[in-house]
Amino acid sequence: MVNYNDYKEQLLKDPELKAEYDALEPEYDIINAMIEARKSLKMTQKDLSEATGITQADISRIENGTRNPSIEMVKRLAAGMGMRLKLEFIPLDQKEKVSIR
């Protein structure tokens, strides 16, 4: 049986798939940060829902990638976990630079 990381590494050898994956990296980073923060506090989605007033269903949709939360919603989620949101702009290296229009 292949583990997830090995499977992901194999898939990302395809340049087209890797480009699509890289384009979604910020979304995955937000999702992973949110899940890790919630779990580190031993909070369930229901606990976070009660702390924020955001429905558990919406929290689930955010965590599974089927809902894109607004910055305001992510700030509410952070506050519900006793945290604040920090957003960073990180320079691209030369290989990553692309024109966005």
C-alpha cells in the first residue's frame, strides 16, 4: 500500500498536474493551517462553530476545500481559536515568476 506522501510525490512529477497543484497552494495552506490550529487546541468543528457562530457545515466545507472563506470569515475562525490571522506576501524565486493579468 502506498502512503499519501509517496502517492502525492508520484503525481506531482506530471508538470501539468504540478502547475495546477502549485496554483492552489495558498488555498491548501489556509486549509491546513486552520485544521492544524483547531486540532492543536483539541477543538472539534462543532466547538469552533459554537465559538464563532459559523455553522459546523460551513467549517467542514472550508476544511474540505469546497468553500472559499472570505478574509473576514478566516479572521472570525482565528478569533474563535484565540488566535489572530497573519497574512504574508513572500517573494517568488526566479523559476516561479509568472505574469498575472
